[in-house]
Amino acid sequence: MNGIYILLIIIFYFSVLLLVSYLTGKNSGNAAFFQGNRKSPWYIVSFGMIGTSISGVTFVSVPGMVGSIDMTYMQTCFGFFFGYIIIAKLLLPLYYKLNLISIYTYLGDRIGRRSYKTGSSFFLISKIIGAAARLYLVCLILQEFVFTQFSIPFPITVTIIVLLIWLYTRRSGIKTIVWTDSLQTLCLLLALGLILFQVSTKMNLGTMDMINVIRDSDHSKIFVFDDWHSKQNFFKQFFSGIFITIVMTGLDQDMMQKNLSCKDLKSAQKNMYCYGISFVPVNFLFLSLGILLLIFASQNGITLPKAGDEILPMLAVDGYLGFGVLVFFTIGIIAAAFSSADSALTALTTSFCIDILDISKLDEKSAERKRKKIHFIMAVIFIICIILFRIINDKSVIDAIYTIASYTYGPLLGLFGFGLFTKLHPRDKYVPYVAISSPIICFIIDTLIYDYTGYKFGYEMLMFNGFITFVGLCCLSIKTKNNGYIKC
């Protein structure tokens, strides 16, 4: 019976999104799809980006983290905040000055055409993998608790969900997403607040009681300073958080496309500051929910699944927390999943059209036909990647995303860092080889160091990866007789 309720909620929720898409998609062309006609209100963009960043992964994985790593994820979140400040002060002024649609165009102007294509290619790979991992978890939950009851196989579930997202984004892209993401963020935050209220009510806890219970829990530890071998060491987590934000927001077409839809630089910076501040307390609430769920299960003798990702879904769907939590959980996870996946699909379409196909050279009608075709192809690729991710993934999804990002976003960090902080010009034709070699070298070094010392790189691998790319580009630069540098 719960599966039918969830299915009805999905249908209703999607109908609302389709209505918003219809209202915002009138008389929309490529300018609306790629840039929102540069008329997006900054506060709407900022609010909507919360939902995009949180995604369905955060909604179920972050509360589930508490059992294994306590609240140490907050160390990474503190780093996120400073990363957003760097983006607002360093990257946004550059993007607005150059009036970019795709941020990777900068690499072509600064270094060369092959560097430009390399950067956009690494984004396409990174975003497809990361977005597929995020949506995979939600598809898996819906499959287990809804579609299995109707004998619908997992590939069909994935296809249905992705095509629904494709349907409401196909007309006006980022113009629609700015508003649908805001609606979805509102639903997500309301769901989080209502679930916290419902759980505390089930445990007979007032507000101050709830705060005290969380504070006194054995899982309330946030900071780890004394263990350098631990992935949860503060310095690893904090600085990794800064660089994860820079690459997965500031060097990510998905996140920057929304910022660049604001009317000017000042508005985009306001958006980034507000968004950055809000990210810390939201994640703290998710971790607090995780502690309450563990205590609730212990008090009621409930056997929890080994995988942290399955704790909240099990308690919500199996009725332990009441019908209200089932409704809130369904709305929250669907809102989070859709707000992350819809912008990813739009960004992938934008990057491929602008960076790979260069449709700006075509007339408006031809460019629009090409864009719609690529948008659909990206949706199909998305479906395939999600199914493949289910086959190969065997650990916490959010950890998998950041691990993958350490390898695929590292070359982007090195490329942009080289362009921004040096005046050198490398041999452009060799840049792709450096970008491909860097993650391979990092993987080999990580394996050897672990085998000989027991030290395992965490998310700090991202910084190391970017550094290797940076050094490789410096080595490719040719020095002239007058101590200047030329591009070969």
C-alpha cells in the first residue's frame, strides 16, 4: 500500500514541475536554455542551488554517515564555505568579464583549443559519472519500495525517471530550472524539518531535549586532529572541502550556468555568499537527523541495515516513523534527486553543444534543432550510466562521488590554476596527455604509498591531482631568449 502512495506522490509532484515548465518555457530559445536570458533573480538562483547541491544522495547518505564517521563530515562543510568565497571573488569576476556561456571557453582563450576541448571533456565525464551516482541511489530506493511491487525492472524505473526530467527541461533549460529548483529546495527543506519534528515527537523530545540528546551522543564528534592516517582528519577534510567546492562548483558548468544566468556580477556574488552560508547549517541538520535515527532505532530494538544509505529509507518506508514521515521522505528525496539531475542534464547539453559542437556558428533554428537532439541523447547516456553504476558501485554513494571527483576534476583544477596564476603558455597539443596522465599517476602513487606505509589518500587526492597537472603544464612551457614564453 505504501508503494501506491509513493507512486501517487511522484505523479502529483511531476505534474507540478510540468506546469512550472510550461509557464516559464513560453517563447524560449537557445538564449533561455543556456543563459536564462540573463534575467534570473539572484535570490531565486541561490535558494535553488541548495537543492541542486544537496541532491538525493545527501538526503539519505549524510544521515547514514553518522554511524561510521560521526559528524566529522562537518569539517568538509566548513571548507565548502571558504571555497564559495574564493569562487565569488576569483572565478565569477572572470566569467562575467568574458561574458561566457560555457566556462571552459576560458581555457581556449588562455591556453589553446586542445586545452579547451580537454577541459570540457573532463567536465562531461565527471558530471555524467557524478550525476549518475546521485540519481542511482534514488532510483534504487524507488525500485525497492515502489516499482518492485508492480514487477517493473530497474532499467525501466531509471528510464521513467530520467525521461520525466528530460520532459520538463527540454523547452527552456536553465530558465525553467532556476524556478523548479527553488520549488524543489523548498520541498526538500520542509521535508527535512518535518521529519526532524516527527522523529523528535516519536521520541517524546522537546527542542532543548533534542539538542541535548544530539550533543551528548557518542556520535556527535565533529573534529579529528590526532590521527593523520584517518580520512576524517580535520586538515584533510577542511582543505579538501575548499578544493572540492572550487572544482565541483566553480569549475563545474552545471553550477556556474545558474550563476551566469544572473543579470550581473554583483547579483551572482550575492547568490554565492548566501548559498555558501546556508550549506553549513543544512548539512548539520541532516547529520543531527542521523543521530536521532540511531537513538530511535536503539530505543525501539530495531535492527538497522549495514549500509548507512538504507537507514532513513527503511525507517521511513516500513512505517516505523509514521505515515507523515513516509510522505515527507518521498517528497524530499524526489525533490533533491530531480533538482540535481535536471541541472546536470541541462549543463551536459550546454557543454556538448557549445564546447564540442560549437553550435553558436549555426543559425538559430538549426542550433535549436541540434540542441534538442543532444539533450535527448544526453538523457539516454544518463540512463545507461546509472544502470552501469549500479553494477560497479559497492560503497557509500557520496563517498564514491567525491573519490571519483578527486580523479576527474583534478586536471580541471590544474588547468584553471595554471591559466589564472601564471603567464606561461604550454605546448597546447600535449595538454591532453598531461591531463590524462595525472589521474593515472595519482592512482599509482596512492596504491604504492598505501602498500608500503598504510597511509590512504582521502579527498586530498584532488589537490595532489591538480598539482601534478599544474607542474606538467609548466614543464610543457617553452622559454624564449628574452625570458618570455611562447605557445607551441
